[in-house]
Amino acid sequence: ELQDILNRNPRLKESDFLLPRDDIKAFPMILVSMLGTRADRNVYEANYRKIVEKAWEVYNVQESSRKNPDMTEIILSIRGQYGSDLPMPYVITPDCVENKYHGEVQIRNKKIDFPE
């Protein structure tokens, strides 16, 4: 398999794939979104679907009235009506788990602030 990669990419060499190495190393990164737990009887997912439906409704109204709709702004303006439940993106690397979401999310009766 390595030989096939090298044949298709002549600028690469076998030593590019060996570890340990002194130059640039691969930095594994995983991107995930949290949608709530399965124990919440899908309340989190149901609220997410309501937000998506309402957001597209508002988007289409704005678009038909010749406005330039911004989906991010639309979601920010309506999410509070549904408990602010939205998927939260996470970036996971070997040294950290980072959440770029900035705002308040209600999970059951508790409100949680997510600073950047």
C-alpha cells in the first residue's frame, strides 16, 4: 500500500511515513458534535429538529422578500424558543478537547454556559 502511495505521489518518500521523526509529524484531529444523551428520551434531538424546521421557514420567507438571509443569524434569533438545544461542535486532539460554541444551552432544567 505504501508503494502505491509513493508511485502516485513522486514528491513523497518512504521516510515521510516513518515514526519517530524529527520534522513535521501528523497531528490527529477528530471533529464531533454532541447531540445529547440517549437517556433524555430524544428531547434534545426533537428540539434540534424544531429549530431546523423553523430556521428554514424564516430563511425562505426572507429569501422570497429579496433579503439576503443569514442562517447563523436566524438560528441565533430563534434557538431560545426551543430551550437553546443545538448540536455543539468539538475538536479533539491528543492534547485537548475544545468547544468553540459560545452561548447558553438548556439541558433539562439546567442552563449551562459554554464560553469559548
